[in-house]
Amino acid sequence: MNSKTEAKITKLNESPQTLASELVHYGFISEDDCQKIAVFLENALHKDQTPLH
């Protein structure tokens, strides 16, 4: 993966749907898996934001 692609994909201000669409665009995942990956990313981001007690 080149650095331009890597920088584009790792933008933190993009939505999970946008990130998944970019993965399709760059050929990393199939269009059929786009929604599944978007949901996975959304869940991972929410899990990461839960406060530790």
C-alpha cells in the first residue's frame, strides 16, 4: 500500500461508511462486503470510545 492510499484511508474524521467505500474504491474489499465492514468499523469505533472504569 502506498503512503497516499494509507493516509487517505486512515483519516479519523471520516465516517465508517466513507472508509468502507474507500476500501471498495481501492480494491481492498468487494462492494458486497461494504456494508458489513461499515457496521464492523462503527462498532469498533464505539467500543473504543467507552470509558474505562
